[in-house]
Amino acid sequence: MTNSKGRRGLHSIFLMICAGIGSDAMADTEEPVELPQITVVTAARAEQDIAHTMASVSIISREDIRVSAAEDLMELLRLEAGVDVVRTGPAGAQTSVFVRGGNSDHLLVMIDGVRVASAHTGAYAWELLPLAMIERVEIVRGPRSTLYGSDAMSGVIQVFTRQLDGPVVRATAGSFGTGEVEAGVGFSHGDSRHSLFAAWRDVDGFSAQNPDGFSYDPDDDGLESRSAGANGMIGTRGGSLQYQLMGSRTETEFDQGISEARQGLASLSWHGSLSEHWDYQLLAGYFDDRLETDYGFFNTQFESERWDLGWQNQYELAVGQLAFGLDFINESGVADSSYRADRDNRAGYASWEARFDHVDLQLGGRLDDNSEFGSEATWQAGVGAEWGAAGRFSVLLGTAFRAPDLGEQFSPGFGGFFAGNPDLKPERSSSLELNWKKNLGDQAAWSLAAFSTEFEDLIAFTGQNFQAINIARAKVSGIEAEWAFSTAEWNIRANATLQNTEDKSTGQSLLRRPDEKGSLVIDRRFGGGSWLGLDWFLSGSRLDVGGTQLPGYGILSMRGGWVFNPSLTLEARWENVLDKAYEPAAGFNSAGRSVFISVDWRR
């Protein structure tokens, strides 16, 4: 169960949200500032006003990233409703992200429309993503396989890379021997714009494991990371050509070993119109990842490549909008020369959305055909209604699937044990979601979402000689509450998540996913652009490997920025102010109290 302090903290956040729901009196205490209109693209695979989106969507903007003074994206993701983050050690350590209680590989991760999860493991190496290159992050909670196919069972996180209009440099120094330099430049000519980035990060770290860890070694485990990228757009009379390049290389130490990871991404897309009612996009994307690990007494090496080709259309009908398209994916991989694999996936999809006075309708379907496991059909339907002062209500139903990764299908295992299975079927899910959103005046808004998802045919290594088979089942249900308030001087956000996860074969909770979590973010702006802020994150207890029940914990962090002039800013972040000691996973250490100082220059 959650410890008493954590429970009181979660109750405090709930009370704050309820107070905001019950009254908009706060809106009269400051100069009126209307909530901004926000456009998102991930939920519908096309531009859409977030106020009219039926799905549960969160945005981490460039401004959120700037005022957070955070060292990496994980510090921001953990503050979002329905998102659980587990990092097994210091910066660069293996990190898992769970959305709405699903497995980490039930989350589709994209960068500028290109899939970036490993074809071998199905999970994305978050530790390789430099925060300096991110413009914004869109988080869609709930299934989206109807639009994106495999992996989008519990949600989608899409990262959009940063576009600059001049030179920027940011240098950071801080605890755990942290040193970091980020630099970029942007320029434009006519209808074209281009940006270049580079980032370097070096962290001495701390011991990833404690004496309860299975391979404890008390030395510090560090990180060396190098990243570079470019993106841009070339405008023409007939449309626009957009491109992106990004590469990362990291060397990460862990107890009893060291890993070297490399990732590369490239994409090219054309955005045009066939008529005033018909827009289309053509996308070609490439992603490769390589991971070499030295455990001291043996080495492993994995390499994989993925090609994404897509044709996407938005057509304005007399009633509503029709989105449709075709996708093609080719994945290939090699693991220690023990197996080579190659497979294709072809898909077609269509989705219709319409608004009738105060009622919205949504209906979509998709058919995927995979060269290894055959065909898989998914669908989604929704209805939403505006009920005046009562707010906006919506109901969503949908199905989703995850294709087995290459390791689950083709790995020979270890001495014949824990081998893959070429006859595996996809994992499947069905979901129900109820949403209620309401604006409280022009300055505040809140939302409430209730969801339930059932997973079946989950892959588990429980067959003969622990071979992978489709046997496991799970159920996840929960409630998410969010509240936001904004004026010219204040920005306050709070959320709380209550969820119940169950492994249907054992009756136990799913590992490393707490039943309760919440966060509170407060920012105070001053004249000239300076700011002060704090983050308060709370997590309930959670089950871990071996039946270990890890206690709940809370983290309070403070941050601020002093703007000397429009070009120069001094930033500081004081992480884990109360020096809370906790285990993010059984046997692993977390960062204690730490301080980071940054200097940001731009022109």
C-alpha cells in the first residue's frame, strides 16, 4: 500500500483538482489571459484543435522544457497523467515508460512521424534522446492502432524536433560530475528554413545498484553521449519538402558491464494538395539502432533497421473529414550472428470524423498484413457531445495489437532455453474510455478520464524450455484527473492517476506500475522573463521482481531562471530537494539531492 505521507500528498493533489473543478474564483484574481488554442497532430494523424480531440492528449511544449531546466525528458514525462517512468540507475541507464498500465512495448514512440523502437526488443532507448533537440512532445493515452498499426496499444508518444531561427548555445554543470554543451543554429531564406544541432553530455554518475542488486558493484556508473541532427523545410508553389537527420552515440556504464549504443534516423516527406478539399503527405523514413554490451565474461551485439513508407490523405467531405492512407514497413535485424530476420508489413486505413452542431462522431478501421503472422484488423469508434456549461463528454471504443518483436520470433535463446517462436500471434487489446473536459472561465481547464483495457494473447516465456508462447492475459482500469490554471504571472498544473493492473494468470499487479501517482507543477513569472518554479511528484507503492513490494515516495524539485538580457539567461535546477531515498526498481539506486546550473545564450 502507499505510505501515509504519499497518500496524504495524493489526496492534497486530488483536493486541489476538485477545488478547481468546483469554482473558477481564481480566474478573477489575475489579469485575464485566455487559454491558448493548441493544435495537435498525433491523435488523429492530422492537424486538430486539442479542444475538439476526443482522445486524452497531453503536450510538453518547448516553453515547458525551457522553464523546467531538466536534464532529460524523463523528468518531464513522469509528471504527466497516466505515464509511469522507471530508470534503473543514473543518467543513461535503461529506462522503461509505461502508459496506462500497458507494457513498455505497448507504447508507440515516433520522432517526426518515424517509428524509433528497436525491432529486436520493441522498446525505445529513451536515454539516447537529447532534450536539446526537442520542440514539443505529444502524448496520446489510449489505443491508436487504427491509425498507426502495431505497438499503439496503450498510447503514442511523438517527439517533434526543434526548429531554430538563430544561433543558440547552452552549457550545464552540476552534481554527479555532470558536464553538458548544446549548440544549434537556424536560418531561413524565402519559404525555406533549416536548423542544425549538436549536443555533448558527460556524467560520472553513481552506482546503479545497491547491495540488494543482483550484480552490485559500488563504483560510479557514468555516461558519455554525443548527438547531432538537422531538419528543415523547402517551400514551393506546389507544397513543401521536409527533411530530418539525427544520430546519437552513447557509452553507458552499469554494474559489471558497459554498453555502447548508436542510433540513426532520416526522413523525407512531401506535403501537398490535390485540390482545395484534398491534402496529402508522402513520407519515407529510415531508422537503425545498434547495441553492443560487454558483461565482462561475454559480449552481445544487436543490429536492426527499419524502413517506413507512407501515403496519407485528408479529404474534406460535405459532412466531416475523411483520413485514409497506405503504410509499408520493412524490418530486418541481426543478433550476434545467431539469427537474421527480415519481415514486411503492409497496411491500409481509413478514419472519418464529423461534427454536427454540438455532437462529434468518429469511426475508423485498419487492416495490416504481415509477412510472418498474416493479417490483423483493428477498429475505433467514438462519440462526443458539448453540453453547455456542463462541459464536453466523449466515449471511445477501440481495439489494438502489437506484433512480436524479432527476438521473440527468431532468437535461438540460450542453450535452447528462452527461445523465440516463429508461430507467435500478435498481442491484442480492447479498450473503453470515457472523457469529460471543461473550461473554467478563460484561464483554467480540467479533464477527467476513466478507462479500461483488456489484453490477451500476451507473449510470455512459459512454453517448453521456456519458449515464447501466446498465453498471458491482463486487465488495466483507472481514472485520470487533470487541472490547469494560467495567467500572465502564474502557471499551475496538477494531475492524479488511480489505476488497477492485474495479471490474469496470477491475480497480482503488473510489475513496476503503481496504483496511485500524481504531480503538481507551479511556475511564477516575473518581469523581463525570469521565473521560479517547483515540481512535486508522488508515486504509490508498486510490485517488483520476486514479489518485492517497493514503498511509495515523493520528489520535490525547484528551478528558476534569471534573464540578464534577451540573449543571456542563467538557469538552475535543484532536484530532489528533500533528498528522498527510494528504489525505482528492486535493487537499484536513485539520484539523491542534486543541483544543475546552466547558461543559455541565443541571438
